[in-house]
Amino acid sequence: MLPSNSSMVRSAARLLRTWRPGCVWCPCRNISLKPGGSRPKTLPQRYLGQPSPFTHPHLIKHGEVTPGLTQTEFELRRLRLASLIEAQADRLGPSASSSTHVVVLLSHPTRYMTNDIPYPFHQNQDFLYLSGILEPDSALVLYGTGRPDQAILFVPRRDPSRELWDGPRSGKDGAAALTGIERVHCTEELGLVLKSLKGTVLWYDSSLPAHPRLHQAHVGPLLDEGPMPHSLRPLIHSLRAVKSSAEVALMQEAGRISAQAFRRTMAMCRGDVDEAVIFAKFDFENRIHGANFLAYPPVVAGGNRANTLHYINNNQIIKDGEMVLLDGGCEYFGYVSDITRTWPVNGKFSPAQAELYEAVLEVQRSCLSMCSPGVSLDHIYSSMLALLGRQLRRLGVVKASSSEADVLKAARRYCPHHIGHYLGMDVHDTPELSRSQPLQPGMAITIEPGLYIAEDNDQVPKRFRGLGIRIEDDVVIRDEGGALILSSDAPKTIADVEKACAQR
Ligand SMILES: [Mn+2]
């Protein structure tokens, strides 16, 4: 689809004539993909479409694209993806390794709450992971013969009439200087550049495109002509699953901020308390200590509502004597935490609450001790079921005479969710990755066993009815020294929780 405006058509036609893969029509002259290679111009001394070392020196250092992540790190990610594709190309047949491979990634669009009112913008994480660009309506293309290791970035054209309303845009020069990607075009040129790369092997996620409008206008025509593109998401997710030390540092900060928020939220609790107040306090404590925002709508569930796993109404009064289950986490420059604690709002566990809590805690500790390379999430999950079953039998929730199969069935009933999930840029990170895969050093996961006993369940001892408990920590797998627990500052033992509640 050609741009409608005639001067745009002219410039696009010129672009088509002059631009070829591997040719250096536009800003790039000598492409160096080696870290430390030649870098484009210095940062424009103005506001960009995202924090820059010039405008936000308190957030981001020179050489970084987003806080904590350098140009070199983003470049290495793109090179790793190129290597994965190169390895796959070998398997696609002899011609594939001599073909031009083209990778297309789209940003998210701005989404609107109503009319002209946008939701806070949230970037497509796969696109962000490879580009560092935080603006909507952008794209990244990687290409190369056998190995797509050359990058072209597409960002929205600078437009004073739009920038008056939406704020500054990075523009081509700003995006080039910030990311270190030397070839930068305006987004409207995406289709034309792609067209010029015809007859290639395409890597693109065409189902559920990240940006429906860009997909339709620029990538669609390519898809109509060529064979089915190869899916990109599993490759990017396999890269995203293993965190670098800079990513772990960001996740550590996200974990530390949210853990402190738990501590301070516990300290303000008393019976009776509105779930909305606990929500507001938790949100406040995360943001005031440096989080960008909460990573997801938190579950603030008092009493029996803890048995509704995705309860997010957060609008009831928690009575004195009841517990609250708070499942919350924050986003810190693209990386998230996801922590759950359950505590009595009056600051003192009742004997029944303590009994059930200790049972979950013991299982959680055992599962945490299993977090090491080679073990899978699925394996920890089956151990959790066995351990929970043993606890349920001990507590008299299942009969001592029950068969092993019945005990496991009860464990599944009273904990209907998995032991955890991968964690990173997303709360439920890298969903393309199977949970049966052995964990590797650098992978981050959650460990979150729970027991949920509905108040109307008359098959269990009365004292446990209406209690729902989950304890969730964030963990990074390490080669040695045991797993790194990112959420360890959040009070967890009964003694620590009661102490935190007493800090009024
Ligand atoms: Mn979780």
C-alpha cells in the first residue's frame, strides 16, 4: 500500500529505486556490529520520545538505551537472535542458508480508553527486548544473507502538530543516537523497505499482530505474495528466558521495591480495613520507592475472597480476625516483580490460620530449595502436589486412610494452580517456553504454592473454612550459591509477619 500524499509517494519511489539489502543508501556508511564499533552522532540536546541521558541523567547513563541496559546489550540480543535464525536456516534446506532472511517486529499502537484519552502506553516486550524503543507506531527489521544481523529501525516522523498533544518524539536522529542503530527510517517507509527485500525468508508473527494497522498496511502485502512466515516468538522467548546480569539487577530492584511495599502495607493494617485502602497503600509504596507502576492489577482479597484466584475488585471490608491475600508486584524499567503474602489484618495469626499458613510455608520452602539448574517447573509442581497432599493429610483435611491417588487429587483441588511461571519483562513471561524445560542459570521464576478452602466446604474441619493462603517469591536460578530470591525482604515467617504488622 503506497502512502497517499504525493510528495510522500515521490520520496518513497526514490527510496525504492535506491535502496537494496546490503546497500547503504541511508544514514549508515560503515556498519559495525561489533560492540565498541563506530557509533552515530551524539544525542540531540532536546527531549526525545523516551528518557535519554541528556534529559533524564537521574535515570539513564550515557551509552544506555533504557535505564540499566546498554546499546551493546541490545546489539548482542539482536546478534543472538540472528545466530538462532542462522541455526534454524540450516535445517530449512540448502537454499535457506544463502537466502536473505528478514525479521519484522512491530511495536504496540497507542490504545484508547475512550475517544482521545489514551491508556498509559505499554510497549510490545518482544520489540522492546530487541530495540529499546518505548514509542508506539515503530518497527524493527533485521536482515542478512543466511544470518539477519543488520538492523533497520522505523520510528514515527517528527510532527509538531502531533507533538503538541502527545509530547516529543525521538525522530530518526534521536532514535539513532539513543539506540546506536545507524539505519533509521520513518514508519511510513516500512512497507516500501520490506517490498524491496522480496524473495526472502520471512520471520514474523502474523497471528495476533502486535500492531494491527501497521500489519495491515505494511506487512500484509508481503504476506499475500510470499510463503508463510516463520514464527519468531519462540526464538525471542528462548532468549528472553535467560536473563543477563543487567536484567537480574533490574529485577532485583523490582523485587526489593515491592518487598518493602509489602512490609509497609503490613504495618498499616488493622481490622476492619477496606481492601481499596490496602490497594492504594501498596500502589503508593511501590511508586514512591521508584517503581514505574504496578505490573498488574493486584489481588487484595480479604477472608473468603482469597479463594477467588483472580479477585481484583478489591472493594470489600476485611474484618478484624480475617486475613488478606495480597498478590502484587511492580514494573521497574521494563522488568517486573510478582509477590504474594497472606497475613491477618489485625496483626496476629489465629491458631487455625497459623496452622494452615505453616503448612503452605513449609511446602514453599521445600519448593524453593529445589530451584536449581536442570530441574523443571513441572517437576517442582509435581513435588508441590505431593508435599501439599502430605500436609492436607496431617491437617485432617483429607482422611489419613485415603489412597495416594486421592491425596494427590485433594492437593490439586485445594491448589488449583501451578507452582509458578517464568518471570521477567512480563508477569507471565515467555509463555512460548514449556514449563517442562529444565531450568538454566539466569532464568527467573515464581514459586507460589497455596491452599484455598472455601467457606462453604463442609468436608473439611470447620476451623479452616474460608481461609485462602498463597506465599509467592521471585527466584533467579544460579549455577552455584543456590537460587537468588528477589523478594526475600518481604516478611514471610509468622514471627516476621507479626513483627511487621506491629510496626505501626
Ligand atoms: Mn505469580
